[in-house]
Amino acid sequence: MRLFRPDVDRLTAYTPGEQPQESGWVKLNTNENPYPPSPRVLEAIERVASSRLHVYPDPVGTSFRKAAAELLNVEPDWILPANGSDENLTLLLRTFADPGELVCAPYPSYILYETLAAIQGAAFSRILLNPDWSWPLPACREQIENCKLLFIPNPNSPSGTFWDQETVTGLVPPRGVLVLDEAYGDFADRSDAIKILSSDVGGRVVVTRSFSKSYSLAGLRFGYAVAHPDLIRGMRKVKDSYNCDALSLAGAEAALHDQDWMLANREKIIATRGRLATALEDLGFDVTPSQANFVWTTHAERDHKQLYEQLKAGRILVRYMQFPDCIGETTIDGLRISIGRNEEIDQLLTALNTLV
Ligand SMILES: Cc1ncc(COP(=O)(O)O)c(C=O)c1O
């Protein structure tokens, strides 16, 4: 007797980065923010915890949506809060991709898109990026024209590279929806994603944002989508009634109100990123210029998996990533290193100094 849906039976589950629960690790593998969230977040959470846990949260997050709308200069009905960006990605698949319809994403990029498409029973096609992480235009035109949903992480992971407004606008599927996944958007030099929403193609674009990275709230699980209210209305139909709990709604709203805190951490991370890139290059690594809170790095003469393992043996975690079947049927592999505190990056560099 077969109990599982065939799509689930066939599925290879997505494997997130390692999350050791004990202290004593230099953890540079899942792009968390090394700095704590704004103290206003804790105050807001404590307020809610002491008075509002016995009732259900606001199912549509009215107060958060108002705050986000003010920040972005849109109306609140353009905003959909979710339990992390990952939940919004799931909602996008449920809303827009029927089983069998085509979903695309660049490759190498965030592998979760493929897993979510498989769960939905949608067809998935990788758009193989050029070795310099640019789009293979016009070769990928046909894929884009036929796809119902195209996910683009911008900045991209694992490369940290950023595609400009003109490139991204030209990639909106003519009969589908473009998702601009801006999980790392706050670290980019500039982002025009919200402007794209009011352009000619804006009615077919959804921007997703995360509180896990720039706002230091990976443990809270919160993100939001921004799109034309017609699209948001459809997505809202398929979400759980109470997809965001009262604590995360209050915490995220407080975080949003403390832009200075987030921007100060952003500056520190960008400064450390520059220092790390230079030091890695001095050690003989190639470093892809990054606009995110991590760098993608390779070494022509060293085995990346072995380096990852040697670092791990010294309780330093980075992410070893391997992407088979890239353009030219080559396998790309390398290390994705999250930007930690200066002391953590110093520990990493000291260890690498002895290893390369
Ligand atoms: C490109 C990309 N999108 C989305 C996410 C998930 O964000 P969240 O923690 O808000 O679910 C990640 C997490 O690493 C990511 O790398």
C-alpha cells in the first residue's frame, strides 16, 4: 500500500545548513546576522507575551502592514506578512503554479525553489547562469516565455551578485509572475525592486523580504511580500489563517521602526565583508564581489570540501556547496562564508592561514 503522494515519495528534502545547538562554534554557514536585534524588538515581544498570548493574533497583521507600507511608500494592501520568506515562497507556488506548470529559477541559486516546486507537482527548469553569474540571454528567452513563475534571488545566493533593474525588468515572464527574492536586499548598494512594482510589468512582480538577515531575527521567523493588491489577495486565500504569531508580528514591527539599528549593523557587516574579501584574496582565493552578507570564494589549488572539513574540525562552520550540471556540464563548488563579527572573521582567517 502506498500512502505518500508520488510527488512526495520522489522528493529529496531540502537540507538547510547545519545548526549546532551548543555554543563554542564560529558559525559562518547560514547567513545569519552576528549582531543582536534592536532592543525595541525584545520590549515589544515582552509586552505581547505578558498580555496577548491567550488570544489569536491578527490574521492579516494590520499593524505590521501599516508600518511596512509607510516605510515603502505603498498602501497596506500591498503587503503580505509570512512566517519567514520561505513561507511566502510556498504561498507563491500554491497561488500561481498548477501541477505541471513550469517554474524556473537561475542556477546556481537557492535550491529550495526546486523543492517547493516538486512539492506542488509543478515542472521545474533551471536557467543555467553564465560562469560570471550573468544571465544567458537570449538563450534563456524560451524558458522565461513559457514559465508561470520565475524566482530570482537578488542579491543571488551563493554568489552574492546583484542584477540591475534593467536586467531584472527584462526577465518578467510574459504569461507569468516574477518573484524577486530580496532576502539579502538590504545589503545591496541599492535596490529598485519596489520601483519595478509600479512599472509597466509591475502587475506581474512580487518582491519578498526577510527579517532573518538584515534585522537579525532568523530565530523569530518573519518575512513579507510586496505586490499589487490583486496578487496579494490571491496569496492571502491560500495562507493559514494565523500564519504569523503575535510575537513575531510585534517583534518585526518594532524592528522595522528601528531602521537606525538595522542600518548600523549593515554598515559593520559591509565593512567586515570588504576586509574578509581582501584577506581571502591575499591567501590566494578568488572572491566574487558580493552585495550580500556572505561571500562566495574558491581556491584554484585547494580542495574546497577538505577545507570545509578542516575548518569544521576547528569548530568553524562555513558552507561547502557543490552545483553539478552548470553551463558546459561542469560542476561548480566552493565555500560560501557568512559575514560574522570581526573577531570571528579573524579566527577564520587565522585557521585558513595554516590550511592554504
Ligand atoms: C535566497 C533566500 N531566500 C529566502 C531565504 C529564507 O529566508 P527566511 O529565513 O525569511 O525564510 C533564504 C535563507 O537563507 C535565502 O537564502
